[in-house]
Amino acid sequence: MIELKTPGEIDAIDAAGSVVARILAAVRERAAPGVRPSELDALAADMIAEAGAVSSFRGYHPRWAPGPYPGVLCVSVNDAVVHGIPSRTKLRDGDLLSVDFAVHLDGWCADAAFSMVVGSASSAAGDEKLIATTEAALQAGIDAAQPGAQMGDVGHAIGQVARGAGYGMLADHGGHGVGRSMHEEPHVPNEAKPRRGVRLRPGLVIAIEPMLHAGGRDSYRHDRDGWTIRTADGSRAAHAEHTIAITENGPRILTLP
């Protein structure tokens, strides 16, 4: 069931989103060659406690996963698209790093993600273009999330940017509703036909999250840990996400500083 939020509830999600944005900014600043993803996870955990928030990831156990998620961040490197468990393997110069993060604050959840190149970018890898296109796809999806539009319009806008640049995507992954729970109805596709699906009404809060990769294939595989999703062709991937609310005046981004 889709639950529309009141203006006060949207403000509460915005407060959680401010915590998410602040912590992600600190993680981005800390990420550098020689730093372990587990150290980034520890930094985020400390900041969650300082903010009086609760991790939405740690202990999360969907039906398909082998066990509860062990970290507060998802840290995916190079060909890992999403759900990477923070490891002790040091980041290297030129790694493509994607970080996904969510917290609950006063019972309300916000969720966001970013990608970056660690250290110096390799022009040969094309990572900066991949990241910029992923961010552009996210913005296109947000711009399409107007009151009265339909969910297919959001997916169509994202897909047009991604496919137009020649990138692959995870065909069966996308965004989701957000509120009291991290994953609520409705599903938010990253590729769809326009003028189809759920009508976007004021009070709807969703996370939009394109996941693009440099290879042309949309297939993927799971690591032995049961969580990490990697591109099947080994190509590098990027991920960007914001939590937004549909309002009478258009989309409101809730995961900004």
C-alpha cells in the first residue's frame, strides 16, 4: 500500500535527510588511497550515534540475503554496483567508489548515494563521464517527478539519459518508496514507458537511484557474500540517489545538506 505523507512528516524525513547528507559529505572527504572501506563505515557509525540517529542498513535482512547486513554503509568499488560490504581492502588511486547510506531519525528514514573517483581520475577509464551521466540521469528522474505525472515518466527520463550515453543498467533494480521503513511501495523503475504506472501525488516520498555501468550488458552476478552485486562483464559502475517528496510545487529533494 502506498502511504502519502503529511507536510510535517515530509519535514521529519528532511531532517533525517540532512543527517544522511552530512555524513555522506564526511565520507566523501575521508575517502582516499590507502583508506579502508571499513574505516569509512566506522566514521559513519560514529556520526550516526552523535546525531542521535539509527542505521537503516545494519541488521537489515531481506528474504534474498544470506544474513543481516553487517555495516552502516554500502561501499561498492569498481565493478561492484551496489550492496558492497565495507571491507578492509585499502582503496587504491583511481578506484571508482560508490557509497549508499540511510538512517532513521525519530522514526523516519532517508536514503542517498554518491559515486566518486578515489585520488586521481583515469581519463582512460572514463569514470568521470560515467559518474556525471549517472548524476544527470538522477536529475532527469527528479525533474520528471512532477505532481500529476506517472512513475513511468520517471523511469523513462532516467533510461533516456543512460541509454543515450550507451551505458548498461541493472534491469530489475531501481528506487523505492521511503517513510517509516527504508523500502516502501511503490517501486521506482530506472527504465520504463512514459505515461504508465502509479500517479505521482503530493505527499508521495520516493528514493530515485540510477545505477549505470560502462558495459553494454545489463546482466550481473552476486559475490559469495550474498550481498555485493557486480557487473557480469567486469565493467565499472556508478550509483547516485536522492530521497525526494512530491509536492504541489514539484519535487523537493530531502537529502541535501
